[in-house]
Amino acid sequence: MIMERLAQIVNRVVSSPRPPEVREGSRFVEDLAFSSVNAIMLIALIEQEFDIDLVEHMTQLMQIQTVGGVADFISSVTTGAK
């Protein structure tokens, strides 16, 4: 469920006439051509969609390179918050 929601967010952030196929192994920079602006937009949308505050996790989050890695991270943060 998290992966599907995250893939939708990624497609909203990527400004392309034809959205890329977002998979767990998709790398943000190499496969999805993410820029620093895209990363900031993604973080803001993740915070809104999952109702979480990522400020304290920013160092960890910025080291994750794949969509699946971010999905796992979101899962760990939301599980820890309950």
C-alpha cells in the first residue's frame, strides 16, 4: 500500500509528458532524473500524504537512493509513530 501511494506521488513530482514506470528498485537520480527541487517536493508531498514530520529524519532520508528504500523508511517511521 505504501509503495503504491509513493509511486503516485513520484509520478506527480516528475514533470514528464509520459510518466516513468516507478518500481521499488527505481533510483531517484539515475532512473527518474530527480533534481534537488524534485527531492524537496517529494518530501513535502510525503509528509502531507502520510501525515508525518520528516525534519528529524532528513539526514537518513537523503541517503536513500531507491523508491523502495523510501517506502520501507516511511513504513518504519509510521510504525514507530503508532
